[in-house]
Amino acid sequence: MTELLPGTARTLYTRTARAQRDGRVPGLVAGLVRDGGLAWSAARGDVAEPHRDVQYRLGSITKTVAAITVLRLRDEGLLTLTDPLDAHLPGTPLGDRTLGQLLSHMGGVTSESPGQWWERAPGTTLEGLGLTPADAVLAPARRFHYSNLGFGLLGELVARARGRSWAAVARDEVLLPLGMTRTTPRPVAPAAQGFAVHPWADVRAPEPEHDAVVMAPAGQLWATATDLARLGAFLLGDTGDVLAGATLEEMTVPSGIDPSDAPGWSSYGLGVQVRRVEGATLVGHGGSMPGFLAGLWVDREEATGALALANTTSGLDGGLPAALLADVRAAEPHVVDAWGPAPSPVPVELLGPWYWGPSPYALRAVPGGLLHLGGLGRPGRASRFRPGPDGTWIGLDGYFAGETLRLDPVALNLATFVFTRTPYDPAAPVPGGTCEWR
């Protein structure tokens, strides 16, 4: 693992120390993720050593693990993201919401579970929640509305599909295969005590901790900096065969936009947040529970991640990981792999200029065995494509995401559009006929 330069490490440590002091955080652990693990870490305040092995509560970072358990079921063919909840968890008044909507907080489900404040009260079962139609607060697919309850329901679905608790499924299918042996649903020593710090005095009080039961997938897990760094490496592409690489890519595609977050933009994929911060796109999640704040964010372009774990209910603004990433990007930018020749995924003769009507486009082979179709010399609709069945190609992103591209020496067929080798090529089957140029 490449070590940071001393000057860079000093900058990160200085920023961490200031965040701990200014946020009045009893104990803070920060770390940088590179090459599959922690490339740097530091602790400030009352933190036992080795600080990399002290557990902190992750809060909503748990949702990323919960999403992975759902997507494993999808990849096994046991469900689809368009399935209504009722198909796998019957009997709730939220059964018309799809699994994909719940994963992306687009289901219109109430933000919290009914009853007592679930984060500070002993948990209950799904039946104990006593869900009613009032827990559907918005129409599905109408707008982004963050829902802890939605992830509780998804975890219960996973538990029933596997025949054991969600925590056991997460342990056996995600955490242990990734080597996250110090990530658990309840604290295992050494673990930090959670505190609330008084807003007007430098005194603190311990916060309660309990089993959230059905709400556990929304925020229950505890982890060390070492284990959280492994989850960061997962988000950077080292999935350890827990998920296919294509499924990880699917997780990171923005769907629901959170209009309350500024500057830049903030969105949500499938169990992960996606944010644009100072020109960088970050993927990860923040987390909070009474007594704890956490954050894990990765810059996939820079192949770098950063994390923060704190035992305070408030005080840390959530921006520390992004700031650490910006520091590293400025001081030690990622050196990309050298270019080298690679076989074309299609005959080279099919690549190059094509025309959508009179508009020039180019079809290119790009790294990863993918194709890219985009405007040539001027703006235009653009997408990458992955191999599909029977020689077809499926849109990965951009305007043609999900659409099927069919290649032919005379024409490219894409979502009813016909791309030809010359503008409105008379040798191609162009709908409406060709033009007589004069």
C-alpha cells in the first residue's frame, strides 16, 4: 500500500485535529482509503489505541450493506427491483411501493417508523410497528423522501427470503466475505461510548444503545476504521465477489435528487448517496445515531476514499471526509494507469463516424470492453454501452441508458433511431426515406 507523503499526512492530521476541536467531539478517528485499505489514519480526543480497531456506530452507512443484501437476491433471480413490496413482504399498507423505489428513497414512505423515536427506544418487530396507510406520506416515484422505515422493510424482506435474521445474512454474505470481521450489530469491545455534548457548556452525557430489531438495517451496525475502509474499497470496485461489478455500477447511478442539499447536487442511487462536491463526484453515505456520527465517501475517479468516525450526537458537520479527499487530490493526485493496446470489442470497421440524420456522431471502443456513442465535434446525446445478449449492446448511462443498440455495417439501430455512414444514407433503411441534397 502506497504511503502518503509526510506533508500530505500532516495536512490531513491538521484538518482532523481542527474538526475534533471545533466540533467538540469526544473522540474522532479519520482515515484515507487507497489500494484496498487504510493508507493513513489518525485519532484525536479520547480514543483508545490502536484506534483503527475501536468500534463506532455507523448509523445510516448500514443502509449500504442492507442494499447489498437486497441486490444479491436480485442477482440470484429471486426478485426484481420493479417488484412491489407486497410480492415478497405481504400484509403491509405500503405493498404497492417497488423495491427499487424503497432502495432509492423514492417510495413516498414516512421517514421514521411509527411509535417512539426508534433511534433511542428499544426496537420491535414488523408486526409491533403497527403500520397504517398513514405511513405512506407521498405518492410513489413522485419525489425523493429519505425513509429509514423503507430500509427496515427491505431488511425484513431479506430476512424472510433467507430464513434467518437480516444481521445474520449481512454477516455471512457481505461482512465476512469482505473480511469485515469487526463489524457487528451490537458493540464488541473495544468500542466507543456514545455521547451528547451540551450545546452551551463543555460537558457531555452518555447516549443509550439498544437493538433496533426490525429497524436495524437502517442504522444498527458498528464498525472499526479498518473495516469501514474495506467497505470503501468495495465502493471503489473491489467487490470481493460479493456483488458483480456491474451491480456496483448500478448502485452508484443517481436516481432520487435531494433538493435540500447545496452547493452542488446531492442524489441517491441504490443504498448509496451520490454527491457532486467541488468538481468531484463522491459516492458513499453519511451516518448518525444518538451518540455517533460517521461518514464514508469515495472518489472513484481518484481511486481514493475517506472516512470519519465520531462518538457525538452533533458537532461534526459531515464534510470532513470530502475535505480530506480534496486535500489528497490537491497534494497527491491519483496517477492513472498507462494506456496500452486492447482488443476491440467489435470489428474496427464498425467504429468511427456515424450520422443521426445530418448530425455527426462517433462510435468508439472505450476501456472495460465498452462502447461509447456520442456527438462528433459538437454536443449530442451520449451513452456508454455494455455487451448484451445476441450481439446487442445495452446503454449504461446518459440519454440511452437501458436502450438496446444493434450494430450493422450499414446502420446502427438505437431506440428507433437509425444511424448511417453518411447523412441519410440511401443504402440504409431510414424511416421516412432519404434526402435529396441540393
